[in-house]
Amino acid sequence: MDRITILPNVRGGRPTIRGMRITVAEMLEMLGAGMSEADILEAFPYLEADDIKAALAYAAKHFDHPVVTA
């Protein structure tokens, strides 16, 4: 998870990829919109395949919580 950084002065403290201006949420949105890993890496040449994997792992870890209904 060292590729995911949270810095107060970058993107309002949202989780980003290696302190850059691409957030984990934006990465997930790109994947959800149908962009492939190759598409993302071509559009953002400063990203690496491991950045995409780290974003997915971060999301899986931080969004897995129970939903309690009354």
C-alpha cells in the first residue's frame, strides 16, 4: 500500500497514487467506465501497472464493511 498516499495538501487529503494528482476514486471511475489497464497507462504514461493494482487493493480493503439495517 506504499503507492497510495494521503497528503493534506494534495487533492484535499483524498487517497492518491504516489502523491500525484490522480485519486484512487478517479482510478476506480476509469476502470468502471470500461477503460482497460492498457488504456489508463497509455493516457497517463507516468502511472505504472502496480499503481492500478494498488488502487484496487486499497479500495477493497477500505470499502469492505458491514451494512446494518434496522
